[in-house]
Amino acid sequence: MSSKTFVFGILITLFAVILSSGRALTVEPDLGYNPGERLPMLEVMNDDEEMAGQAIVAVWSAEDATSRLVNVWASHQAAKEGVPFVSICVDGRQGDAELLAKLDHVNARTQVMGAVSSDTLNRDVVQALSRRAVGKVFYTQNGTTQEVTQMASLWSGIQRSE
């Protein structure tokens, strides 16, 4: 076998491997918590007309005072901008979440969700929220995350603005 035939065979093989290993582009983005991905909890609430456009979602814990303060601040920012706001308490029932939101003076137009014993959020989503999303604020467009802000950067911004 000549060296030209051998090199040509290798090139054909490499070309075939490259073509077969390509990932097909999907129309729908994956579920997740990073920019460009669809938030799992918004996938559940997709029937809501308000969620069809832009929305802000805050995930907080009843036991974490800083995440609760960030939740309050984000709700008032959303009200200023006229953007729908969803507040999700990962470790409280619906009634507890609504009571805490009221005590914290969360904007009245806020959609508050208690993740524990929620009819709309399944157990896997609640566990993932508890591990990956507490203290984060998600800015979404049509259910897809555009920007994720960490609690620490929001908290420092809140302190500077006061």
C-alpha cells in the first residue's frame, strides 16, 4: 500500500468521524440554570400569559435573611420596570411563603410560590432549586434565562444604592 493511499484513507476516516460526531441543534434550549437554558420552574408555569415575555425570578430560603432581602429588593425592581416577578421559597409551604413575603414587604403583584408541597413543582425541581438556585435572581425572556445574578453581587449593589 502506498503512502498516498494510506494518508487518503486516514483523511476519509477523519472526515467521517467529524460528520458523525456533530450534535444536532435543537429548537428548544435545554432545561437548566445557566444563561441560554430554560428554567425548570418556568417550564411548569408556562401556561401563565405573563411569563410569555420578560420576567424576573428570585429563589430564596425562609432561613436565609440575605436571600429574603434580595427577594424583596428584586420584587420592587421588577415593579419599577413593570416586569412580572416570581418569588420561589424553596423550603416553605405556599402559606408560609406568602406570609413571609407579606412580612418582608414584597411587592403585592409578586407571584409567590412555596416549593414544599407545591402542586406545580415536582420534587426533583425543588431539590435542584435548593442546591443550585437559592439566592440567585434570574432574568428571563420567554422562559429562557438571559442573565443570572448571584446574591453576593446583588447584596453589594443594594448596599451601595442605599
